Amino acid sequence: MKRACVLSLAIGLCAAGSASSGEIKERTTYFMVKGQTLADLTKSFGRGGPMLGSGERHGGATQVTFAGDATYAEGAGTCRVDRAAFRLNLVTTLPRWSPPADATPEMKVVWRTLRNDVATHEAKHAEIAKRWLRQLETRVKALSPEPNCAAMKQRVATERRDVLKQHDLAQVDFDRHETGRVDARVEHQLSRNLGRFTLR
């Protein structure tokens, strides 16, 4: 039961921002995890992990912010999108543990397994955001011209809202699927990694 509890805490959800260029900025921040047992780590995740919309703390999080806009070209009684100038900012928060001097080798293996799974999970959130940034640019560039730029800007704004809504749904869907498989996956990884450690 304790292991299942810490596995659930070890996977964070995606915190999606409200804003959306081919430019992508990525940054990683860390929060410290303390302790020398699995129970200690569980408590530390609950105390220091990033707080998400659910009101609970998690072992990791990815903040996704889209920004920017399109530029327009007017001529011959029409207005079209000249360039899709959107940007993506990603801030990933991951746990960091400084093992105490008396931490067991097995505990270090457990930690690496949990940390790597959290990092992989959050990297997938970043991949989803990058995919939808490309979708946003592609769909905005493909919009047909309008009679004037005011109408064109409205079309772009509508398309952007639709794409970002789909992005948010894709992130939620990913987390929903993760909820059903994370425990089994990490249990398998722990068994494999600890087994290899024992063999050495």
C-alpha cells in the first residue's frame, strides 16, 4: 500500500497556461525531496511538490504557455495571414534528492526509478505541447483570406482558441491514461532495477 501511494504522488499533471512561435523556450526547476525511506519520500512529495489545479501536490509538473500572434498582409481587397508568429514556453518542475550518508544502495535505485519515471512523464507533456504548437501554426497559415484584416484577425483568434482547447484536452487525456497504468509500469521498473542490482 505504501508503494502504491508514493507511485501515485510521483506523477504530476500538466498545468496548462492560457496563452501560444516556432520559438520554444524550455526551463527546468527543482524542489528538494528529503528522507531515507520510501515513507519519507512519500511525505516529502506531499509537502514540497508543485501544487496543481486539483489542490494536491505532485512529484512533477509542466507549465505550458502559448503566446504570440499572426502578422497580416493586405492587398487587392483582401487580407491574409502573412506569418504565424507563435511561441511556446515550457517550465518543468522535477524532484531532486540528496541521499543521506546512510542511504542504502537499494533506496538509491528506488529513487532513480521514481525520478526517471516522473521526468519521462513530464517530457511527454512537453512533446504534446510542441505538437500542438505546430498544429496552431499550420492551421493559422492555412486560413483562407478575408475581405479585411479585422475579419482575418477574428478568424485567427477563433482558430487559436479551438487549437488551444484541443491541446488542453490532449493533455488531460494523457494524464487520464497515465492514471490507469503508472503504478503497474513503475512496479515493473522497480522490480527490474532492483533485480539487476541484486544480481550485481
